[in-house]
Amino acid sequence: MEKIKNIIWIIALILIIILIGGVAYGYYKKATMEEKNPIATMEVENFGTIKIELYPRIAPQTVANFIALANRGFYDGQTFHRVVKDFMIQGGDKEGTGQGSASLSDLKDGGEDTAYSIKGEFIANGVDNKLKFEEGVIGMARSDYTQYSSSLKEESYNSGSSQFFIMTKDNTSLNGYYTSFGKVIEGMDVVHNIEQVEVKAADDSEETGNTEVSTPVNTVKITSIKVDTNGVDYGLPETLTPFDYMTWMYKQYGLDPNSLTAQ
């Protein structure tokens, strides 16, 4: 009888050791297994291919948004509408003017044809994103309404939607105030070639007062952007209702924007 008890104890001990070993191996495998980041491949007509590694752990909402738009074909056929030498190249506006954004219908099936924005993922907005805006880093463009009122920080910080930019040179002034979410791993030569294109002031510069000479004379077309997620589903971003600057401005003067008609 004692012998049988000893055998049972030995078997139980072996099972416990196997169980502990299995759990320990699982943790070890998880800790040491390389987690591959998603890779965006951008084809630019007459220029070449740019590959960008995205960092979902740094800016999960921004990366999810970029992936969803890219893999639904939102960026295909768009342009780099703004090019500033020794600074960055900017695209992602379906209007091609720098004033456009994506709609919920661009983001998902059944979405309404209304604009949206996402939370800015950077230090000034309460997100611990320390990826610096160095050469090759991709960032999310946003509006700056604080030029109209210093009270509009939150509205400015959370105004990003679809427009992005790729740095052609380090710029410390953006660190902590804009969302950085990836970096070029192949094709920086393509980025720099785009940076060299001839530019002009926008056609409506006199009307808008924007005299920046940054609009390419010849169209720089993004043929496609597709993201390889390595089988990971990053889902959809949490969307916000974008700030309506015109409605806010009307209210500052005690006007009802619904009662105003175009002249």
C-alpha cells in the first residue's frame, strides 16, 4: 500500500513539474518571440516604392486608422499635395488641397458619409509617445486652431483624420505636439526625390492668405498604399466628432450659423 502511495506521489510530482515547465515555456516564448510590426508599402507614380514600419504600441489609434484607410483603398490615387524642402512631404487628403479629411464611410462599411477625427497620441495630449520627428518618421497631420484662440488646444490636438507627412529632416519643434507613428525602412531616396520637385503657391493663395510655396507644379501621385499586418487585426480607431471651426466662429459673434446663407 505504501508503495502505491509513493508511486502516486511521484506521478503527481511529475505532472506538476510538467505543468510548471509548460507555463514557464509559454511565458518564455511570449517574451522572446519577435512581434512583427505592420509594414505599409507605398507606390508613388514615377518615383518608386516607400516602405514604412508602423508602431501600434506607440500610437494604436493612429496606426489602426491608417491601416483601415489604406487597406480599403482610401489613399490610392491621391497625391502629395504639400512638399516643403528640408522639412516634410504631406499627403492623405482626398480633395488634394490640404483642407480635406476622411469620412466614416471611408473607414468602414456602412459608415456615414460624415467627417471624423481621432485622438492625437502625443505627450501634450496625455499620451506617452516619445518617438521623435527624425528623418523618415511618419506623422499624423492636424489643424492648429490655437492661432484663433488659445482655448482651442483640445480641438487642435484631436483634429487628425487621414492626412500624414513623412519627415525629410529632423525637426524637434514637432516632438510631443504631433502624433509620430512609424518610420521609413526602405525608400528614403524616393522620399528625398519627391522633396526636390518644383513647387508653387496654391491656386487659391490670394483668397485664403496662405502664401506658402509648397504645392507641386506637377502632380505627385500615390498609386497605392497597402499594409501587411502579419495576420493581426488592429481593428478600427475610436472616432471623434471633428471640431467645426465656422460654427464656433459664428457663435463668437452671437450669430446662428443655421440662419446664415451664402451671399
